[in-house]
Amino acid sequence: MNSDFTLAVHSLTYLALQPDRMSTSDCISESAGVHPVRIRKVLSLLKKHGFIKSKEGTGGGFIFTLELSEVNLWDIYMLTSEGALQPRCPDSNEQCIVGANMKRVLFTIFLGAEEHLGEYLKNYTIKEVVDLVNQEQNSGCD
């Protein structure tokens, strides 16, 4: 998993909590604690895939376009991080039984792990993430 996943979930959650107004990339980046250029890259990806809309100019920014319960974390993972769990194996000695087979063996294992991760992430929508954020806020955590 990479930071694009966490930044995408952060951005969508931020936008979900501002349903009736546009939010700028500067505001989202300040919330996420990253440079606005990093957020703009992720927002561009989310816009390209129809999760958000944008408006340029004065009063512009980004807004969530889908129902919060329509977007699950697996959707976001597949968009930002598909294959991220795959091990990066060096070129091994093909004359050795281990070196000749390790890449395929690990690929198979981690492909299964990613499938299990997908089943788990499908259980969480952006609505549930928003609810959990609100629950943490109401529990007195900062």
C-alpha cells in the first residue's frame, strides 16, 4: 500500500464532511499534512475516475460526487495501489532451485493476500470512514 491510498481516503473523507461546498487542494493538503502538489496529484486521479468534480477559479475547488456508501476502500486501493503488496524480487540465479522459483512462489502467496485484503476493504465505505472519524471526534480524541 502506498501513500496515494491514504491521501485518497483522507481527501474523500474531508470532502464528504463538506458536502455543500467546494474545498480547495490547499485546505485538503493542510488537513493531510502534505504539500498541495501531492494532494492535487491524488485529486486528479479521483476526478479522472468520477469520484469528485472540480471547478476552477474563484469559489472553485473539489466536491464529492457520489453517494458515500457507493465508494468502498477496495475501490480506492485498486485505483491507487493495485499490486502494491507484490514483493520486489531481485534477479535471482536461475540455476538454483530457489532462485528459479522464488519470484513465482511469492507472487502467488501475495496475490492471495491481496485478494483477502480486498474482501476486507470492501466492508468499509467512505460513509463508514466518515462515521468512524466522527465517532473518534466525539470520544474526545484530538
